[in-house]
Amino acid sequence: MVRPDVAKRGLLFLGFALTLNLPIALLVGVRLLPGDATLLGILGALGCLLALTCVPLGLQLWLIGSGGPVLAFGPAGLWIRTRPTRGQAVWLPWAAVAQISRRRWGLERMLVVTLHDPRVLRNLGAYTALDSGMLTTIYGSGLVATLTFADRPEAEIVAAVAYHSAGRFRIL
């Protein structure tokens, strides 16, 4: 069972928020309190900007982390989230899987599950169809699980998939 690692993703979000807000805080803080209180102005501006930025990023982090595991597998098949945030998951027998590959998008490495018949995901709802469509555009399949921000190392996840799938399909 693979769960999202909220701490790793949270550190990435915090780094993103600091990189975005620090230059703005430096410019605004100098104008806000000139002279001896410049440092106080910079820290105040940075605090306000981080609060504004971290609230939506924190909500996104909560949505990602509270949806349960992103991937689980056993001898009969695999269970995978159909949306990157909270929401549905689907169980697939190994016979439905055409291949599993690893892909990278920016900093994130993903495990991509390609099905023999993608129509299996047809009746999962509008939000899932929207998320799946975007993921299909990026990764080639709407069924993905994070490897970079998982609670287990990538090598362990791939080895477990190879073991449980028992050579039924290609793992790239």
C-alpha cells in the first residue's frame, strides 16, 4: 500500500511559496517601513504574503493527503486512485492492465498504469473525467500514482508491482 507523503510535498509547497513571495516582500517591505524598521516591514509583508499563499496550498495538501492510499496491489490486481486529490479509486484485475511505466513531469516521478481498454474509466463521473483527461494529456494515461511524494521508496514500489503482477505485462 502506497500513501502520499504529506511532509515531502509540504516542504516543496513551502519552498515554492517562499521563492514566489520573498522578492515581493523585499520590495514591498522597504516601501512599507523605511529606515530602521525596514526589516520589520519585510518580515510583515512576507508573513502576510505567506498567509495568503499557504492557505490554498494547505488546502491542496490536505486534499491530497486525506484521500487514503494512492496505490495498493496484491496477487489478484491493483487498486489505484482515479483522481490526484480526494475522491474515487478503482480496482483493476491484472488482466486489464496493458503496461505500467514510470514517467517524469517536472520534479515528480509517476507510476503510470495503461489499460487494455480505457473505457473502463468511462462511468466514474465528471470530475474524474476532467482530472483523467488532464493526466492522460500529460502522462498518456489517467491512472497515475506518485513515486516522488510517496511514503515508500520508488525501487520498493516498482519491485512490489513486478512481484505481484508476475510478468503479466511490461513494466517500463
